[in-house]
Amino acid sequence: MVKHTMKQCLLEQPQTMRDVIAGAAEQMQLVTAEIGKGPFNQIYLVGSGTSLHAAIAAKYALLRWTDAEVQVFTPFEFLNYGPHKRIGKNTLVMGISQTARSIGTIQCVELSRSLGAKTVFVTAEPDNPGATSAHTILNTCTGLELVGAKTKGFTSTMGMLYEFAAWLGNARLDLSGIPGLMEETLRRTALVIDELAEEYRTAPSVTILGGGPLAAAVKEGGLKMLEGVRIPVETYDVEEYMHGPYHCLEKWSHLIFLVNGGAGTDRAMRLISFAQEHSDHVLVIGDERLQKQMELSCRFMGLPGCTDELLTPLYYPLPLQWLANDATERRGRHPEQSRYPQFHAILGSKYMPKINYYEGK
């Protein structure tokens, strides 16, 4: 089996999203056959890392299209402090793990099933251990992604969870335009990536900001920088940055803003205006229509506009993924190579793959 590269996988995302769209109807039918469509009083999403970030985006879709109480948990939170007394036959618990090997997530699904909940395991690898823990599987149609730092798995998991949320709520969702938005985003990223990667190769730290549905993209972008570039990264809701963290703003601070024109854009624009006066390294990645509304001295990377901010996490992460990949390579490392390839085996946090792709090239 041939290992993949992070770059290869991130460039495959438009086609992977087409596979999600093509496969969604069949996946919904398979889920319906096992657990029905509710209605559910509670929907709890559980995941770690990239899967957790996909769950954060899905929360906004589920809140829009269903009447359920929706919460997102890490496995530790759910197992030790979760709402176990509220779980019953009208509860849906979704364990999310692209590889179906995250042990904590599997344990959460097993616990929920024992308490009477309907359970779904969301994964791209249905033959792996986690798949048997739930009543049924929601296949993300990602295909194999044999790298540690996931990219196409993030966006395809979000896409399939959006499809699931719309299906539960009997809502109309059209993702047909997303692959094109992804392709255009990748095209625009290619024009500036060399300069950006060189700048961030030497960044002492990075702060990434954005809120609402884009919180998922912000957190995932931060994780890719941590996994590859291995520098301190902080991620904030714009408003939360204004309550304490701004004290650390310096001329050398590297700040990246994601702004999609949704709720909170005015506040973000005010913070960007302040930040560019006090830092020489501010990057705004945002809806191209906003540039005329801003008085910018910092770098602005315009992305194609979208009529629904809920959908922007499906393509806004792509520049951050590519930046993390290339900045890592410029530091002389392969993004696929883990610093500690046996970490999960030692800590018991994941079942190890047959081929340990954490070792990289």
C-alpha cells in the first residue's frame, strides 16, 4: 500500500467533495434503515482533533435544521462529565473518527449504546474497529488518506455531516457549488503560497481568529500548523481575543483572520484595523467582496463569495492547510512525518494502522 502526501490529499478535496455529494443519498438511506430519522431530543457529537473540528461545524447545521439540543464533546469530557442521565431512546450520539481507530470515541459510542441511545459512527474506514461499536455507519466517502495530518478527511466529514443534518431536518441543501469554490480557492492560494510559506517558515508563533461556523476552520488551521510547522498556535473567536489575549500583540506577531461576511464581520473588521497598526504580519483571508469595505495596509487574500456563511468552512480551511504543508517543507521536514511515530501505541489513544504512516517518508 502506497503512503500519501499531505499535499496530494489537500489538492484532491474538490473531487472528494464531489464524491460526498454523489454518495450522500445512499448513506442517508443506510442510516435510516437502522435508526430512523427521530425526531431526537438530543444530538451529541463526539470526536478528537480534526474530527472534533468537523463536529463543531456540524453543530451549526444541526442547530439550524433540527429542534434538538446539540452539543459537541471530546471523548474525555463525554466519558467523565457527559450528560449520561439524559441519554435515552430519543438521543442520537454520533462518534466521529475518520479512521475509526480513536479509542476514546469508540468508548463513548459503546457507552451511549448501552444507555439506550441511537448511535452512528462517522468514518471513512468502515472496516476498522470503531465501525462495530454503533448501530450503523455514516461513511464520509473520503477514501483512504494515509497521512497523519488530515485535510480531505476534514472537509469531506463536514460535507457528509451537513448532508446528514439537512436530511434529519427535511431541509434542502445544495453543495453542488462547493467543489468549484474549492478549486478557485486552491487556484488563488497557488498564486501566493510561496511568499506566505517563506514568511511563516520563520514565524515564532501564530494566532488564528474567526467565529461562528468558521471556528471549525480556525481550529483546524491551527492544528495543521501545530502538526507540521510545530510552533505555538492559538485560535480565538474574534470577540474572545478582545478580552485578554490582545495584550500579547507585538510588531512580530503573526495573525491570520478568517472573515466570511457573516455575523460578527463588523467587529472583526475593527479588530483587523487595530491589529495592522500594531503588527507587521497580519493576513486576512476573506470574502473578496469585503476588501472594498476595509482600509487595509495588511495582506488580504480574497476568496470567492458564498451566499450562506454556514458553507464557508468547507473551503476556507484550504489556504491554511496548504500554508501548513509548505511552511513545514521549508523548515526541512515532511508534513507527513510525526515527531513521535509510536505515540498512539504508547499512550493507548488509537489503534495503530497496519502501515504506520505516522513515520512519514
